[in-house]
Amino acid sequence: MIKILVTGANGQLGSALQRIGKTKDYKFCFFDKNTWDISKREYPVLSGFNYIINCAAYTTVDKAESEQELAYLYNANALEYLSEFANENSAKLIHISSDYVYHNGLNGPLKESDPCTPQGIYAKSKLEGEKIVSLACQKYLIIRTSWVYGIEGHNFVKTMLRLAKNGNTIKVVGDQIGSPTFADDLAIQILNLINFDSQNVIQNNILNYSNEGVCSWYDFAHSIFKISHLDIPLIPIPTSDYPTPAQRPPYSVLDKSKIKNLLGNHYHNAHWEDSLRASLDILNKSL
């Protein structure tokens, strides 16, 4: 039986893996920050595992501008320790990265081979983490994803639903373009990768993954309210009207042809609107 260690178990992706993992024939060991702090060279007393899925990260994009050391500690330095632990156990490290590493001014679907010119501490720390994994880890997969939201944790979908309760006009940036990613779909795809790679057939690689389709944050918000049957005044605004400490990529649509060609029939995906509808079926019952 395949044995998988998961860090960041209480985050959006980690929580999705906990739920979806119950339906899979794998042996999971889930760790949160209290049971495994990846920023320290202290490892669980475990052996015989095949994969580490690293869902742990510093993700507070704007706060990273004033907490540079902390962002690099979890997004970069910790990857040296995780790589070391994976190597010692001949395990493959699956590390989750971000569309923020691109930010390259291109205006077409972003390929893994495209230049990376990250802006801001969060983005730079994520790219540094990738570099450490590629140099230090003997067996790895790096998955770049975008606009992740889930049933658990803090995210854009939950924020919009919370703001809608006030009934006030909501302004949302309309000139940042990307593809939302439902954490459940990402979790399923990671497990599909593991199933496909059960005999270590996937070489060390960087892969893009997000839901299908393209939208702006304004489009995303509009669909959230439409699907939820909420009549909320919504106004698109330019990024310049909503300044933040950290710069956001204006275009983050990921080209997924590489992972599609690799997995073939093992590839799982859905359009972002379909996944949003599925997530809202659950979220609207709990909020």
C-alpha cells in the first residue's frame, strides 16, 4: 500500500486531502504545524513512506512584505529540510507552488518553461523554495497552481459570501485575469499523479494545474453571487483603485498541456464554474 505524509493538514488543500483520502486505498499520515513544524530540522519518527505532499506554506501575501524572514523560513528554508527528509527515506516530495512565480508580462497561457520574474516577498520566497527542491531533492514534483479556494480555510469565495450578508455594494478588481482552482480538484489530481507514478515513472518535473476556463476576480465574484441567488450590487474596478502592499500578477492563466499529455486518461479536471457550483452547494449550507 502506498504511504503518504501530508504537511499543512489543516489548510485548504490539506483538509481536502483528508476528506478525499478517505475514499482512496492509501495510507495517510496528516501533520499540522503543531505535530510537524517544517521550519525546523526535526522530523517525524516514521519510515517506509513513499510520498510527502507539502501543503504547508506562508500564504499571507501582503503581510509577507513586512514578515520577510518568516515567509522565507516556511516557503524556502523549510524545503531544504523536507528535501533532506525525503532523500533519507527515498520518498518523492510533491511540493505545491504558485502562479505568483511567473508575473512575467506575458499575455497568453503560462507554460512551465516561461520566465519567472516574481514581484514581492511571497512570490520570491515561493520561487526560491522551488529552486531548493530542484537542487536538493532526489525525487520531486513541483505543482504550480492558482487562485485556490476550498471548503475549509480563508479564501475569496468565503469572503464574498460574508460581505454579501451586509447587502452593500461590493467593488472587485476586474483587470486581473486567471483561473480559480477548487482545492478538492487539486487534491484529486495530486492523488491521480501518485497513482500514475506508483512505479516512479514520472521524472523530476514542474507541472501547472488549475481548473479549466478563464475569468477576472470580478467575473469570479459575479458567478459566486449568481449561483448563490444573491442580488448584490457589484462593481469592477482597476487594480490601481485597490492598492495592496504586494503586487498581484495581472495575468495568471496556466497552460496545462504538459500535465494533460503526461497523464492522459489519468488527468482530472473541471471547469471553474462547475467546481464553484459544487463548492457553493456545501458552503452555502454551512454559512
